[in-house]
Amino acid sequence: MSEASPLLVVGSVALDSVRTGQGERVDALGGSASYFSLAAVRYCPVRLVAVVGADFPSGFRQLYDAQGVDTAGLQIVEGKTFRWGGVYSEDMNDRETLFTELNVFEEFHPVLPDAYRQTPIVLLANIDPVLQKEVVDQMESPQLVALDTMNFWIESRKEELVSLLTKVDLFFLNEEEARQLTGYSNTLTAAKEIMAMGPKMVVIKRGEYGSLCLTSEGWFALPAFPVENLTDPTGAGDTFAGGVLGYLSQRGGDLTDGHLRRAVAHGTAIASHTVASFSVDGLLDLGLDQIESRVRDLWDVTQFGQRP
């Protein structure tokens, strides 16, 4: 195994207020960049680019540092930090957004420190495709570019998103977003249509049903890891992406089919730890041995004897 390549993530850092059937947290650490970086740092060095306000708790900045996340790219500006609030249904399958306050995130333009520009692997987390392109334009020949998005950007920035996909190696999105982007209701058909837009691999997140992945060698699927103490699904997709890219970083960004399958298993396993706690709490003391234990469990339950 080669030395792990560093990862760069550009996305949001937020203060989340979440209520589920298991309890409530107010102004907890959240945002796509937080979940991704605190998952991926289990595998490799992580560099974070985001923006927060002057009200961002110093304890959270110290948490990043203690976990080994490089925060030289975290901008701290006058104003309030991005805040989001939501409540989940009893079965956690539905979520109602109570408020979204962009605050300093509304004027965010990512600026990469010089030391970040040669990072070989980058995740363009869920932000405006225009800003995602700004990041790509600042990079110096990245080896692997991964992208995440959401339905809001598909609706409001579809042209910019589709153009950006020509520069992307790995694309994460959920089933609803895949259907919205392509107009196809069948998940595999939608994945094939998206792959024709440029990415080398398409990963469609299916929530409690796991994920469906398409590569040049074909498709594969993996179930979600069952969690009995489901507490807070927030950030599960970002954590999943952190596990996938973290594992790939240990393989030098190699996108061969075998590595991709194992990477998706790692993303699935680490996401199962995230949803068992509020905020990022399930990641903070998580070791690779615990992740790999669940990867082995996934391998066991997806086998059914010799190949027919």
C-alpha cells in the first residue's frame, strides 16, 4: 500500500440544531466539510477550506486541530456562521428544515492557500457549482476530483453543474438528485446517463438501502450497514464520501474496480458510526480497526457461496 495522499475538501462548516426521536442538539458542529474531513482524516492528511463567522466557537477550531485536520484554509470573517436547523421523523426517513441562515457563507469564495493547490485528491462538497469551478481553476493538475451536489443546485445551476462534470472523476449524489438531473426514474439508467456526462464513477446514495455505483467496468451495489441505535442521520452522505476518498487516498487515488468496491465498503462502514450519535461525535474516537471490523461484516453478509 502506498503512502496516503492528502485530501482537500472545500465545502460548508455550520452550526446545526437538530431534533430527532433520540433527543436534540443546538448549535452543534456540522456542515459538509466537517463531516467529510473528520471521516477522511482517519485515513490520511486532510486540508479544509471553508468560511465561518467571528462567533464560531473556538472549541470547534481546536477540535479540528486535535483530530489532525489542517485548517489553514478556514476563513474567519466578521459576521455569523452558517446555521441550519431541522427535525427528523420518527423513522428518520423524512426531514423538515426549520431554518437555513447562510450568513457569512452567502458571500463565500474559496481561496486556496498556496500549499493546498497541488493536493492530489479534492472533494468539491455541496456548494454552488460556480464556486466548485473556482476551486478546480485554482488547483494544479489534481489526480482525482470528486464532486457532491444537491437538488437546489441541479434546479438553479444545472448548466454550470453539467459543464463541471466534464472535469470530475467521481460524482456523489442521491437517487432524487439523479432523477432530477437526468429525467430518468430508473436509478441505473440515470447513473449511465450521468456517467456519459464525464465522470469515471457515479455513486448514487440510497439512504437506508445503501448505494449503487457505476464504473467503466459495470455496476455494483452495497447495502447500508444496519444500525440499531440510529440517532442522527445528518452528515451521513458526507461521512460516506470521506470514507470512500480516504480509502482511495491510501491507494494513491487508484480507481480500479477492486479498490472502488472496497472504498465504498469503507464509506458505508464509517457512515454507520456517524448516524449512531449526534453531530460528529461518532467520529471523534473512531479507529480504523472499528471501521475495518464493519467492512468485514459487510463482506460476510454480501457473500452467498461460490459464484454460480
